[in-house]
Amino acid sequence: MNQYKKARLFDKNGDLSKRWYVGYYYKHPETHKFKLFQHFISLKLHTKIDRFNKASELIKKYNRELNQGWNPFSTTKSKPSTNVTDAINYVLKVKSSILRNRTTQTYNSIARIFLNYLDSRNLTSMEVGDVNYTIVQDFFDYSLEFDKIGSRTYNNRITNLKIIFNFLLKREYVLINPVNNIERLKESEPEITAFDKLELQKIKKELPVYNYNLYVISQLIFYCFLRPAEIVRLQYKDIVWDHEIIILPGTKSKNRKSEVINIPDQMIINLKNWNLNFEKELFIFSTGLKPGKKQIAPTRIAEVWKVFADKHRIKKGIYNMKHTSNGLAFYNGIPSRDIQLHNRHSSLEQTEQYLNRFSKVASEKIKKGLSGY
């Protein structure tokens, strides 16, 4: 004989003024009589469809666990109810202690936007477990209508809010992630913009004189495929010039994996006068892009570049150096696998999807070789 009776909804004959609940029965280990376990559905869910949706989530969750052998008599006491504001702030507090500042700021931003929306609906005091698909979908509809955000921002908000609720799901503050079924919007493929040969020649001539440190940064992007966030974390101890490699610890790389990056021969030639004789612990590009003890934000690179670019009527950003060098490598027949490893992409498929886009936009003018800069 079964030890339990499946979960089902008790809806008080559809009366919204009464507390609905999902209940299931489990046989008591001593009395061998069935005991009713109840999970009440919040009265703040004001429509029948909202309560039915919440009940459906609970029924699926409890029946799945019961089928897998879960015994409610042997489990520890569940977490006390927590309102959505406190729950999300708890997530942010934990994540801020383990993530980099820039990532933490991203989560802080989506949390603030979502909580402001809930506040506008007088929902910030509701239990976090009562945040359902309908509420979250309304938030995203509101974002499109009133925040006037584009598809990419919309999808980024889905990703980041889903991560926050996955954190709560794993810690059993919620039973189901309410963001899971929010559909992403179709995004237009971002344009890959590459420097042409004349632009590269102008930059190569003018930039070393204008700001040599910015020139070095452009070389690191072009030849080593480094990202600005990685560049501002570089210290002199990371550059092993005699062996022509950069050792990037997991604390500094984007994917948190320790990596060794080859320095191409042409970069060695271009930077033969680069002075690396500084204290090993100093950041190579600190305040003013000069050596120092302070790690700067990666946006500082773009700010300094913009002044130079505006002066010389260059409209492309410095990170387009990476697109340019990838395009040159692609057109000059460097194997995709080598390009993948140098980009430090997680898969060859990711690299090939990236490289295939060059066949649509890359100009004939950039086919002269990777040593063109």
C-alpha cells in the first residue's frame, strides 16, 4: 500500500476570500494513519488563474518529490517565510562577497529595477515564494512599455533575474524559479566592426606618440585577444617577456580559469622598447593608464581611447582591435582551433559562429596579414 496520497488543490469551491492550499497525505510512521500536509497559497494572489498557476507549481513539486521517495516526517523544518525584498537582498549580500565588483553591480541593478517595480504594485512585502510567472511576466511587459528597453537588455534582465531566483531555489526559499518560462526576445545579430588598413596605419603612427601606454593596450587586445577587464587586472609579474607568454590567473581571467597566453612575434617586435622594469606587484595600467597600486575600472581605457579617436576622427572603439585581428587570422588561413585557443573560447563551435560573421562584413582592405598593425 502506498505511503502517501498525491498532492492536489483544495480551492474552497473557488472562494477567493478563503485561503486555498495544496495538500497531500503521508502515512505517520507510528500511528500508520494518513496525516494531511498543507501548503497555503497567499491571499495576495487575487485572481483564480494566479492561484491555479501557483497550485500547479506546488503540485508538480510535491508529487515529484513524493515519487522520488521523499518522506516529510524525516525532513528538517523548512525555512521560515521570507518577504521578497529580504530574500533578494540576501542574495545580493552573499554574491557581493564572492563575485567581482562589476558582476555584483549587474545583479544590484536588476534587483533594484525589479524591486522598484514590485514597490509600484505594493508587492515588496509579499512572500518570495509567492512571486510567480504572472508577476514576473508583468514586470518584463512593463519594462518594454515604460523603460523602452531593447531586446538585448530585455534578455539580459531575464538572465540575471533567473540567476537570482536560481540562488533562492537551491536554498529552498522558493519551490520553482518563476523566471524559467519567460520567453527571450529575438535579437538582431550585433555588427562586427573591423579597422581597415588605412585606419591601422594611422593608429600605428599616431598612438605611440600620443599615449604609449594606450598603444600597449591596443597591442594586447590586437595580438593577445585580451579583454579590457583582464588588462586592468594585469600586474608586471604576469608578463613573462623572456618566454613570450602572459600568465593570467583565474582571479583575472573572464572565465576564472588560469590561462597561459602566447605573445605573437610581431607584438614582441612592436613593443621592443616597452619598459617592464617595475615592481612586480604593481598594476601595469593603473590611474592614468600608468603603473600603480590601484586597480582601475575597464571603462577608463575606453574613456582615454575616445579622446584620441575623436582627435583623429576614428569612430571605432579600441576593442574593435580584437575583431580586426580575428578577421585577419580567419582570412589568412590560421586554423579555427588555434584561433579558439587564443580567444580562450569554451568551444570550437563558439569560435566558428564568431568567425562566420566575418564572411558577411569584413572588408577586402583587411586581408593583408596579422602583422599589418
